[in-house]
Amino acid sequence: MGSVLSYAVRGLTRRHGVGEHAVLATCDLDLDIERGEVFGVLGPNGAGKTTLVRQLMGLIRPDAGSIEMFGWDVVSRPDIPPRLAAYLGQGDTALADLPVSVAVETTARLRGLGRPAARAARTAVIDELGLAPIAGRPLRHLSGGQRRLASVACALVGHREVLVLDEPTTGLDPTGSAGGVVGAATAPGHRGRHRGAGHAQRPGSGVRPGPRRRPRGRSGDRLRHPRAAQGVGE
């Protein structure tokens, strides 16, 4: 059986606005992202990177094209990505009123870990990111960089098949915290192989495709992935 891709994107197009004021965010984009691969998209502000990420997470619908996540159709099943992916958006976590340690542990519990396992996972990620000194403080009362790092901890805790991180190092110390995020995101359990990043064009021109590649594996095999379908209903 051919391998099932984490994401297979074909012809993805999304515009913001209508008529002459419409802005092209993603333009006929094709992507193959392998399981265990670390894949980045680089580009200036307004180039469409966040729009692409939100489409991959099923938060907004494309105007055209398809998105498959481990063989599941994300456009028709936007409930699939939250079950299989840990997502860090650009906004604050919904748990901002909780202390850092409680927010991280609560996220672990929501991802199916029992109480002892959730506490162990919480401690591990807090130690990994150097958050112990502020673990008892509510996220809302932290500085911007500290709050961002705590949100990263919530994204990383527990196991998910995919990590989807939207500008995770924004506001972080480039010589300290940002390096910790990169290390934690590629640590055992999240470690993958790196590949050249996708490229976003100038603002308004949209994230555009690289060389078009044929999907790998047989389409009939994709929905039988033994781990990705775990806990996902028809």
C-alpha cells in the first residue's frame, strides 16, 4: 500500500473580498506533505500564509481546490483537522484566564490523556520551554512573548499526528525561547525530516504553487490508514 500523506492539496485557491477589491490569498496551490515531515511556508506579511494554514485546519473554505488530510476530505469534513492536528494560531488561547500549568494540563486532558499522563506531559513541556518560573501565572497577565510561549506549550502537549503552527516564534527571544520552540517541535514524538519551505509571493499575489507533483499511493488506499483514522468517525 502506498504511503498516505499528512496533507495532499490540489489547486487550492482562496480570495478575500469581491469584485475589483478582491485579494488573492492562495492561487492554484499544490502541496504534498509527508508524514513526519517539517514543512515551512515563508513570505512577507499579507502574502497568504495564515489563510493557507486556516484552510488546512478547516477553519475557512477554499474557493476552489481540494485538501486531504490522511485521505480525509477537509473541505467536506472540517471536523477532521481538530481531531488529528495540534494547532497554534496567531491569537491567544481560549484558556487565557487559566494559569499556564493548568492551561497546558487541560489541553492534554482534552486530547485524551488521563490525569497522571496529562500532568507528566505538562511538566515535560513546561520544563522543555523554560516556563516553570511563570507556570502559576494566568496567561492573560503575562508579557506578549511569555503568553506566546505558553500558547506554544498548549499546542505541543500530548500527541497529535500533525502540528500546525502559525508563526510560533513571533515575539519570542531569538536566542532563547524561539530556539526552544524549534527544538520541542522536532523532539522525539514530533521529530521529522526537514524540507525546503514553500514560498509566498508579494502581498496580494497569493501563495503560489511550485512544481506540480503527482499524488503518491492509490486513492482507494487512503482512507484505510491504520493510525490516522483512529478515533475519527465516518
